[in-house]
Amino acid sequence: MSEPTPNLPTTTNNVAHSPESNRHKPRISLAIATALGLGYLPKAPGTWGSLGGVAISLGMRWIGWRQVQPHMDLVPSANFWTIGLLPGGLDYAIVLFIAVLGVYVAGRAANYAGKKDPQFVVIDEVSGQMIAYFPPFTLLNWKSFLLGFILFRVFDIWKPFPARQAESLPGGLGIMADDWIAGIYAALGLWIARALGL
């Protein structure tokens, strides 16, 4: 005689599903939105994202420097810091590309997380930090790179007008726009510092 079968729940399994587990995980968008995982680092992920922007900006300058090195006899006074930016406006194209791509991937990451501006999304800090180093600056040095980083972090946290208002924009645009404004403020701060000879 067989034992009675216990009453089982009518669900197909006993594993609870979160809303996120029912959606396709946008892995590539998350990788870019988190700046290849920088957004997952503990304590102040925005600062890590800004450092990612610093690293990309320094990398672009290094590439420009490597291209000019064979022609150093034409500009004997040039060095890594004074060489300027990439030729042909490529640097501006990269900054614009990251800004536009950021709107898309930040929006997808936010939709997946179910939050308006998840902390792990730091592509906005990467983009804003890179903006801080662009026009009118082509002659930067390590001090201005450090100052640009500090100024951007201050403005990103402070969010002066209209940065805070920009956060209300929809989707990825709202995530990115306030950091673009912070980057513009930081660039203006660098311009003032340079005008004052600091």
C-alpha cells in the first residue's frame, strides 16, 4: 500500500522570481553603463566612474603623444602634456560618442533595475569628467587634470542650476544630462584657473 502523496503547491517550482529575473539581462549595456564594472565597486561608485573618465582622457592624450613623437624635431619644446589632443577632431568624436551611447545604455540599465538612476550606473560620470577636460583646453598638465577631477566631483555632488533640474528629464537623458552640466562647470573652472595663472 503506497503512502498518500503530500499536497504540493500548484506552482511549477518553489523558487521565487524577482521582477528582474523575468526580464532579459542587457549584459552589454550593463557592462558599458557600469564602466566595465567600476560602478559595482563599494563606496562612492560615482568617484570610480570619474576616475574612469580621467583614465580615458589620459589614454587619448597618450595616443596623441605617441603619434607626434616621431616628429619631435619640428616641435622640440613639446611634451606629453603640451602636445594637445588627438588629430582630426577624433577626441571630440569620442567624447560625443560616449555621451550619446551613455544615454542609451544608462536608460536600459535603469529600466532593468527598475530605478530612475541606479547607483551602479557610472557612464554619466565618465562622460561628464571627459567633458571637463575639453575646450577651451588643449594644454593641460597633471595639476589641471587633478583640479578638473576635483571640480567635476564638487559640481556633480552640488548640482548647481540647471544640473538638478536636468535629472527630471526622461530615461537615460536624465541620468546623463546633470553630469554633462557638471562637466561644463568644471571646464569653466579650469578656464578661470588658467586665466588667473594658477
